[in-house]
Amino acid sequence: MVKSYLKMTFSAPGAVTSGDIYANLQPWVGTSVDVESVAIDTNLYSVTATIIFDSPHTRTRATRSSSA
């Protein structure tokens, strides 16, 4: 369950913007995205992305991928 936000930190070869990240959730819940990209080298960025949920979200059994 996500109560209010999901935060990720990762490295990327280019800057990442909020338009680069899209949350496709089932059941649907409104989200917004906040992203901070900091250049740490010529072709390397440290990215912190936060997906902010309008309301708590629990993934239902039907949305889990099968391991068949």
C-alpha cells in the first residue's frame, strides 16, 4: 500500500523531467510527479523522483503479474 507518495532515487545518462514519468495504476488513482535531476558528470545525472498520490493506493490481486 502507498499512503501518500513513492520516492525513487537512481542514476540516468540524461536529465529526467516530470513528463518522463507516468504512473499507470489499477485501480486508478490521481497522481502528480516531482523530479529533481542533478548533473554529477558530463553524461550522468542523479535523479530523485517522487510520485505523489491523491489518495492511498493498494494494488489489487488482479493487477499483480503472474509468474507462469
